[in-house]
Amino acid sequence: MMSNFETGQLDSIIVGCALPIINQDLKKLLNQDGKLFVVVGSKNQMHATLVTRLNDSEWKSKSLFETHLDLMKGSEPSVKFTF
């Protein structure tokens, strides 16, 4: 795999923990036809997702299966006070 962090282009990215949403900046790191594997969601509603970059401004996402992983540290939802 060739990568160039100065221009932010990678052929593949695998995120080893869950994210509540897929950040646009993460998707922009992909080359055209590059692939991103990430688990997206929260609590009991997580899906393994494969994102493919089609061109400079378009991506295709495909949900592969339901699963559960710990959320990335710092991306956890804030605790809301309730009675």
C-alpha cells in the first residue's frame, strides 16, 4: 500500500473501534477507488460499513453486517442529566 500523508491519500483504512458517525475528513483520506472499513453507530445499533471513494466528491457506503465494538475514546456521546 502506498500512502502520502501530505496529500492525504490512502488506498485503504481500517478503523479498529466504533465511531458514532463517519467523519468527512476520514473519507477524504482515501484515493479514488480507496476503501474504508469502519463500524458505525452507538450502543446496540452498530453496523460494519465499507466506504469506497468514487471520485473527488462522491463516496459509496455499504452496510455489511450488525456488530458491536467499543466506541473510539473521545467520541462517546456526552452524558445527559435526567431525573
